[in-house]
Amino acid sequence: MFQLTPVIKNIIIINVIIFFSIHLNLIPIPNLENYFVLRPFNFGFKPYQIFTSMFMHGSTTHLIFNMIGLVFLGPHVENNLGSKRFLNLYLLSGIASGIAHLALVNSPAVGASGAIYGMLGAFAAMFPNMKLMVFPLPIPIKAIFLIGGYIVYDLYSGLSNRATGIAHFAHVGGAIAGIALIFYWGKQKQY
């Protein structure tokens, strides 16, 4: 039976509460979203936004896709690292993604995607040979190739300046942080 791990469950709860609090104006603070959005250096940047932006999402779809990635692959990583290390990996990957985005793009950004990519990078480093299925593809793909493909796509998209509305360098920065932490902790290639 599939079961959410403690940190993942709490991350989901926090993200959902923040999303609906902001989008439904449940907290009577004017422009509450301004406290969470990662702003460019020349347009209202505050250092805490590198942290808060990973809990803000631009749409319901954005929130759902980020949480789906966390739900399906995150428990493998949390169970193998332990809750404390997983939380550190998630938060440090999110922070690294914000720094990478500001350093390379310097435009507004929101979302947990960089932290999720850190978890994905960790998953690929820990379980490179585990086969994953992605809808609608009918064939299993090794984690190293599937997740590596996502990272390469984001790197290519970021370098080619494609106007996708996605923080590609944030994804890459998060993935690099997640992979680096797995190697630092000596937890690579367990499967």
C-alpha cells in the first residue's frame, strides 16, 4: 500500500494552505503574494523570497503537477535518506534553484519546482536503474534517463531563451543541488 512519508505530507499541506490562502484571499493582508514571489534584484528583491517562493504557485495546475512529482517519487528518497536529510535536501534544493534563477535570469519566479527537481536529481542519483512509467508512454524508462532528460531539456530551454514561462534554470539549479547532496552524503546508486 502506498503511504506518504511525514515530511512530504507536511510539505503538501503547507503548499496547499499557502496556495488557497493567497488565491482565495483568506488572510486579510494586502498583496500577500508579494511576500512569497521571488523578485528580481532590481524590482523589490528581498533575501527571504529565495525561501518563500518555493511555497507559492501561480495556478492550480502548477501546484498539482509539483505535488504529484513529490508524491510519486519523494517517498523513495525520504525513506532512504530519513526525514531530516530529506527536508534539508528539499529546502536546500529550493534555495539553490532560486539563486540559480536570479543569477541567470533575474525575473520573477514562484513554485516548488526547483525543490522538486532537487528531489528528482536525488532520486536519479540514488536509484538510476529503477524503471519509471510516464503517461502516455507505454514503456518503462530508467530513472537516470528519464530524469536526466528532463534536466537536459530544461538546460537547453534555458540556454536557448525559449519564452516558455518556466524557470528552467531554477529546475537545473535545484537538480544540481539535489545530486550534489546525495554524493556528499554518500547515498548514490542504491538500486
